[in-house]
Amino acid sequence: GNSVTQMEGPVTLSEEAFLTINCTYTATGYPSLFWYVQYPGEGLQLLLKATKADDKGSNKGFEATYRKETTSFHLEKGSVQVSDSAVYFCAQGSGTYKYIFGTGTRLKVLA
Amino acid sequence: NAGVTQTPKFRVLKTGQSMTLLCAQDMNHEYMYWYRQDPGMGLRLIHYSVGEGTTAKGEVPDGYNVSRLKKQNFLLGLESAAPSQTSVYFCASSFSGSSYNEQFFGPGTRLTVL
């Protein structure tokens, strides 16, 4: 069946470091791909999305490219800030009403 | 515009007790969802609704019931709580059921069953 696999955390970085959080998926067909962010004590909120192959989603300095050939949607940011500390979820939308979430990757950014 | 709100934020129950979690959205969304979030398991869909008066089972529906009497509200009920239902519960809504659309999430309810 469809699935989403993302790298285990926690990921600890110094401020201004480069961030990569890996996400791969398995799917029949062509799902939409999402990155959600969850700040402490809050619900998930959409960070970025891509709906077809080679699309690049971007927001707040974060980017991810929908790679059909490698079934990946890795999240990147060139220079992280302390305020980026959160849990990041990769997800796919495949078929109506059906979203599959990864297990989440906790990011901690140190000043 | 409050988005998606959930009540209560925290709750502690004893085994066998019942409770209802309330989700409300003010975005006029047709679709609403209940998820549970457990460590190392991501979000799992409990039940969902595609419109007022309709509900359907998700991935992990056992032990839960839901109702959608009004378009803006989606209730999740636990008739006889069990320790395995200790979790964080998130409600979400979306404009349509298309997988192209993002979901909007509430802040969550942390439930502990002793």
C-alpha cells in the first residue's frame, strides 16, 4: 500500500546551518506531496506542497522538489533559525479523503 | 476567523469513562477528519466526514464514534475509554476531498486514560 517514510530524528543543528530532512514515498498513481510543521503545543500547519512531478514547493525559506524518479520529497533550508525548531511531517494525498503521514522528524536549532 | 478549534485541550479519564471531543471550524469546509497522534506512528485517521450528516471509518475506528449534525461541528466520542486510547487527538478540515487540497488542523486534545 501507499506509505511515507521520513528520517528519524531528532535533528540538532546550529543556527544558520543547512537543513535536509529526507522523505520518500510509495504510491500507486501520482499523489500530491506535503510538508506540515508542528510547533510546540500547536496543531499541524501546511508548510509547502507540490502536486506533480518536478514541482517545487517553497515557503519561509524552505523548499522541496517532487522527484518522481526517486519517489522523494526532501525538505531543505539554507540557513535555519532557532524559531524553526519544530516537528516536521511529510505527507501524501492519494485519492479522495486519504492522506498518509510520516512519523515526523523533530528539529532542534541551537543558538 | 478562528479556523479549527478543539475542546477540551486536556482531559484525564479513568478506564471505562466516556467523553466527547468537540471540533468546530468556521471555514465552511465540507470535509472533516479526526486523527490520533502517537509517538513514532505519525497521524492515523480515526473517522472522517464528507458533509453534514455523513461519517465514515478511517484506519483505526474501533472504540470511537462520531457525529456531524452540523456542517461546522464534528464530534468524537469514546463510550468506554481504555488506556490504549491515551493519545493526542487532532481534528482537521478541508475544502474538498481532493488530495490536492491541504488540511487545516486544530491545536489538539491531549487525552490520558488511567
